[in-house]
Amino acid sequence: MKTKLMVLAISLLAFNGVASGFDLGKLLEERLNQELNKDKKNQPAPAQPAPAQPAPPAQTTTNPPPANAQSAAATPPPAKQKIDARQLGFALFGEYTIEEENRIGRQIAGNLLGAVPLVRDDNLQRYVNLVGNWVAQQSGRNDVSWRFGVVDSDDINAFASPGGYIFVTKGLYRRLNNEAELAGVLGHEIAHVTKKHHLKVLKQSSLIGALGQAASSKAKDSDQVVQNLIGNGAEIMARGLDKNAEFEADRVGMVFAARAGYDPWGLPTVLQDLAGLPAKDSRTSLLYKTHPHPADRLAKLGEAVDGRLDGVRGKDLADRFYRIR
């Protein structure tokens, strides 16, 4: 079957001026701290005590006002909290359109590529896009323009953002031994997009603005919701999804790879390799912050599969796996 190749549109995103030896985990954590501290910086200064007022004239009546009336007069009624009913309704019951999903994903991907570039190897990028798009065709999400890339970081990790933007670090790619393992890793990230794990977190976040938070001052030519979600995207990338989402992505991604004709044990093999790395390996520090431990993921996969894929005979295609020079 002739696969319709997708042009890597990530070149539209800025990624110049990045120093070599970039620490991806440190950048994402700094980005998170900036976003979480933004509200603190924007909070108004504490109110200064009001100047003393002259004493009121002596009462001419023998019956002073009730105590509760004095208290009410001294304390103004609290201002009502401003609630954006439309955004609150969306947060509870709404769904993102495919256009909104694409714009959110493009913003998050741009934040990442604005700090760390793609590996400068066109053949590598084409190969990863070919494999990724073939696996993505098994997901049923034909409304997404899938884009894949290998980023120039020695960290061992992989990322996905809404709209089909998926990245593997050079550090993780170098540990892969065949195409089936690559398909398993990409299948896991494809499953995050297919199951809309990131979008679900964004909807649940208090930063979404449903309770009247002001839009970013930069939101002149962009959707207000998308601009409000920039910080959330950084938070997700730095903190990761919950464990259940990661376990689900392992299960679903393994099935996607098997449907594509690959050996379904590619992803478990990668997890087994990662589980054997030293606990204090700096290359995996962000991986362990954003994912459950590989040993826990292997155990969950074993429980879920339970021999169901023993009869599947896929290919590993080690002979055509692209090696980074």
C-alpha cells in the first residue's frame, strides 16, 4: 500500500540560536516555574492601611446604633468573583474542535522547538515520518496531520502534543535497535494524541481561565483559549500525564504497532532496556519525572496483554532501520 507522506511542517517553527549540550529537562522545568509564578507577579500589591479618620461627632441620642449595624458599615461587602460562564461550560461539557487542537499542539511544539532543534539529518527525519505515519494510520485518527521528528538532545525521552506533533530525543533514538522498537515508541505517543490525554488535562486545569482569569496580553491575533493554554502546555511537558494515561498509551500503542505489521514486543523491549539503566543516569531524569518507572510499565503491560499477542508474528525490520551517523 502506498503511504501518503506528510511534509514535515515543523520547519515553520523557530528553532535558531540553541546552544549545544542543551539540557531539555532543565528547560522544561524552568518553563514550568515561569508559568506557575506568572500569577504571583501579576497579583496587586497588598493594600496599605487607610489613614486615620477623625472621630465622629458625639451622638446626641441616648440609644447607640446596634453593634451589627456598626460592623456592616465598617466592612464593605466583598466583590463578587467574576466567572466566565461560557468557558466554565466548555471546561465541563465542551470539546475542542480539530482546529483548536491543531493550534494548541502547534504552540506547544513551537515552545519545544524554539529551545531545542531537530537533528540536522533530512534522511533521518523523512524515515521517522514514514514509520510514524504508517503506524498512525492504524489509529483511526485521519483528521490529524501527523508530524514526527527527532530532536537534538541526549536526554532519553519522547513527547507528544495535541494535533499529532510527536518528537523522540536523539538520546532515545540511539538506544533503538530496529524499526519495530521505533514503531512501539511512536505508537505510545500516537496513542496519547488519539486518546486526547493532553486535551483532557488542559480542560481540567485551573489555568484554563474558566473562573475569569484574564487572557494573555499577546492574544491579539490568536484564540484566547489557545493563549491561555500556553502555560498549561509547559506544565504538561514538565510534569507529564498521570500514570493511568501512560499505561493506556502503552497498551494502545502496542496494538497500533502490531496492526502495522511490526513485532508487537518492540515497545516492551525498549522498556526493558530503559529499566536496566542506572537510577541516577542524568539522561533519564526527565523521563522518570514524566512517566512511571519502565519496570512498572512492563508489569502493567504484562497484566494487560496476558498472552493475547503470543500468536502475532510481526517483523522487526532491523536491516532497514536508519542509524544516526
